Amino acid sequence: TIKGNTGSKVYNGEEQIVSGYTVDISEPGLYKEGDFTFAGEAEAKGTDVGTYAMGLQEGQFTNTNANFDVTFNVTDGELEITKMSVTVTIKGNTGSKVYNGEEQIVSGYTVDISAPSLYKESDFTFAGEAEAKGTAVGTYPMGLSKDQFTNNNGNFEVTFDVEDGWLEITKMSLTVSIAGKTDSKVYNGEEQSVSG
């Protein structure tokens, strides 16, 4: 009985391997592992997420001891590569601007990835508009949410941690100078005035 080895490994960007097999013989006192030959490669190899068969088959094993009628029961081995867990932290940009009567904008976001050597910014897409816009005094959110980000690399289980950006428009400081009007008039016995 030949059983190919099996193993489960997490994706790491490199080729990974499970090799070898175990042997169980019904008459171990008489028949030995040296009494048969193997003409194959007992390796299951892979890089991307998935299941890779070793490819063991009965025809790869040959009895070399004429004293035995040998049946080879073969169970194939396999390598399973599972997804790597990654966290992508998105922080919307923020800014404070003074009111100027025009529409003002803060745009963009920063990206921090927990496994930057393997997972890249190009591995996800953004389906939103990273802009906070406003004209009047107030705070305007960018509206970023994790639903706007999509992982496109099947080797990773990605969590998007999103912090929204914002634009704050503050009041403009100004000075209004008031000068009361003045005038000079000659006495005429009546009430006189200057206004405005």
C-alpha cells in the first residue's frame, strides 16, 4: 500500500513542495521496500493557491522479487496551497482650508499593506471617487468605504480597513471698518444733523 504524502501550506509567493510516500506491506517480514522499484517523481509542486496532485500511479511501481505476486494499492499525494491573509489599510487624505468663495477639494488616500513584499496596490481596484469637495464653511466627508475596494488576486484573503477622508472649510477672517460721516455747519438756531 503506497500513500503519497499530503500537506497544506499558506501561499508565500514561492514554489512549495510536498514529497515522498509511505509504504505498508502485508508481509513485512518477507517482502521489503527494496523488492520493488519506483519510476516516477513523488512530488506535488505549486506556487499559486490551489490543490496540486503528486501523480502517483500503480504503473510507476514494479515488483523485482520473483517470489511474490504483488498488488500495488496506490493513493495519490497532494499539496494544498491556501490563501494568505492580508490587511490593506486605506486612509483618506484630510485638509483644512479657509473659505474663499470657490469650491475647494481634498483628494486621494494612502495605502498601507501588511505584506507589502507580496501584495501590491495593483492587486486591488477602487470603484469610487476619493474627493471631498465643498464651498461653504463646514466639514465634507470623502465617502470612502470598504465596499469600494475589490481584491483581484486569488492568492490572498484581503481585509480592507478604511478610514474616510475629509475637507474642513473654516471661516475667513476679515475686518469691516466703519467711519461715521462728519460735517461742519454754521449755527442757525435749528437742530442740525449729519447721518450715515
